[in-house]
Amino acid sequence: MGFQNMSINMRLKGTKTQSILEYAALILIVSLAMGVMVVYLQRAVSVRMRHMAQELNETNR
């Protein structure tokens, strides 16, 4: 009887550890995706601003 309780506790502990690792992996993936999006948006805004500046400089000539 004692071995069964120990086995159940070990399985529950393993399940909890797996859940923590899964959440950590999810947080890592979401963080990386957000980082990539920030870089993408910064570049897009930078290009748009450069194009607008070029258009304004052309109209002033």
C-alpha cells in the first residue's frame, strides 16, 4: 500500500514539473514572437518615414 501512494505522488510531481516546463516553453515562444514583431514593425515604420521624407524633399524642389 505504501508503494502505491509513493508511485502516485511521483506521477503527480512529474506531471506538475511537465506543466511548469510547458508554460515556460510557451512563455519563451510568445516572447520571441513578440520580439520579432517589434523588430518588424520598427523597420516598417522606419521605411515609411524615409519614404515620406523623400516625397517631401521632392515636392520642395
